[in-house]
Amino acid sequence: MGSKGPASRGQKRAAKAKARQRRQQSAPVGSQHPTFPAGVLEDFAEWLVGREMGEHADRVVGLVRTTLTQIDRANPGFSVTSWTPNDAHFIVDTVERIEESDEENGAAAATNIVITLLEFLTFLDETDTWTGTDEDFAHCMEDLTDFIDNDPDVLDPEDIELPTVSEHDELAALSALPLIAGVAELVSRVGARGLPLSQVPELSSALEDNDHVHTDQRADIATLDFWAAAFAADVLESDGTDVVPGSAVDGFLSRSVENLRTVVTQHIRHQLSLSEVDISMALSNTFAVQTLLAAMTEDLPVDNADEDYDGLEGEDLRTAQLIDYRIRSLQEQGILVPEGDALSVPVPLRPAVHAGVSLAEPFGDYDPEGDL
């Protein structure tokens, strides 16, 4: 999706890696400090207000917290307010592996991580919270900035030009999705009078524990996603005791294009806005966002269905597997379809999918209390 070829990027990466190895031999080891000094993340959130990332401050802070925590675990002696060249090298090496794990979308996830870390370093500098040397600060900023400057372009929702779609074609495409059939089954199950939560064990369990993304049962995940889409689109409602028909149920049952589009939009938004679970899940969502956006352009993303993960292990392997699961899931849902050796979002579905991506992290501003 970028203009820079993999060969030239690889040569630059190799040269930079050798330079980092030389610097690393003489770089000091990080001193022992508390992982997060009291109030530093709260102050960071306040500092973000009014800046470009201010409207997404909670998510930026969450990603920084997750990233630095994992760096601390893997890089003993790491100090949040006093990074060393070794720390910067570790971060760049890590995001490079993330970038290389998926040729089409890896750069987007790596860039998101580095941008938020650069913002955090800027905060430490401007608020006099940085406790390291000026030389180390400059070194860290240079390494992370160099990574951004060498990355391919990342797509945003406003980069996409949506074609004109007839109401007839959009209705047919929306109605054919498994999601619509799944939500229709839930509406029928709830009925006109409603249904006690005690009679919906999978839903009551999810409301008590929102960590359902860790389950290994794909069917359960799909059902919970159907519930989430139905609630977010006001097709169904819950007062904590019963599930009842929502304000949009009549439009849904009469197959209103607007209502069906909203269900699909909320379904996309919900799936791609669960990144606070851990960094690997956040990365898989970022890959999916970039894949969906690219799948609505002329430069379609390649379908890497037969990609070989030999050589990957640990968190790198888990991230690759989550990426694969997310993309395959979108194919099973009918959101992504094969077009030769590439993937495309069907033209009639693009208004709904584009709206969902625009509401998803990191672009949207949604109410997490509206989901399971």
C-alpha cells in the first residue's frame, strides 16, 4: 500500500540494524525504576488534551501502557522516564518484526505503536519528566523518528472514495450476509415480549465478564458479536434483567436499508474495537482495518491464505495467528471476498463497512458501555 518497495526498505533496515548493533555495544544498561512513576500516565492523558491525539487520549494512554509494560517485561532494567539507546533499539527491532509479519498491513500496526511512543517521549521532555540524559533522549527520538520516516503510507477512512450504490443492490448484499440472518434469529428468540437474561446463558455470562475474546470457540464468538451488533444498532435492548425489542426492530424486520446498514456498521466497529485486551489483539485489529480500507481501493491487498509462519515463535507467532484469524473471519462473514489473488469488499457493502471502520479504533469515538 506504500510506494517504497520491500527491497529498498529491507536494505535500509539492514543498514540501520548494523548501526544499532554497533551503538548497542557501548550503550549503558537501564537502571532499576518503578515501571510507572506515580501519576505519570494520568499527567500524560491531561497533556494530550488539545493536541492532535487528544480526543483519543484514553486509547493512546492505554496503548502506551500496554507497550511499555511489555517492553519492561522483556527488557530488564527499563525505566519509563529514562530510556537508553538499548531500549530504543529493542523497540525498533520489535516493531520491525511486527512490520515484517504481514507485508501488506504490518507497517500500519508498527507505525501506531511508534507514533504513540514518540508522543509519550515528547510529553516527558516538555513536562520536564524525562530523567535520562539529553544524549539518550535525542538518540531514542532519532531512532523512532527514523522508523516512521521509512514506513510506507497508512490509509485513513477519508482516503477512500465510495462509489454510488443503488438501494436495491445494497439491500440485496446486506440481506445476504450471515450477520443479518444471525441477528434475525436473535430477534425471533427474544420475541415481542422479551426474554429474561437467565434464559440467555451466553449473554448473561458475557455481561458479567467482557473478556470473551479469549474463548477458543468460534461459534460462541460469532453469537456474541451478533448480540453486540443488535444492541449497538438498537434492534435489541437490555435493562440488565431482560432482553427486549429495541427501537429499530421494526425497521430491521421490514428490511430497511438504513437499519440493515447500521447493523453491519456496528458489527464492523465492534469487532475492531477490542484492542485494550493486549497488544497482539490490537495489532490484529489494526491489520484488519488497513486490509478493509485497502480492499476498497484499486490497490487491493493480497490474500496471504497460504502464508508460512515457520520461524515465528512466542508473541510473534501469536500475533500472526490472530491476524490470520481476523482476516479469515471477515471472509467467512462475507465482508471480504476473493478477487483473483487479492481481497475486496463488495461494492454494495462498502458504505456500511466504511462507516464501521471510521467508528473503530483508532479513528472513532465510541461509547464502550454500548457493547457487551
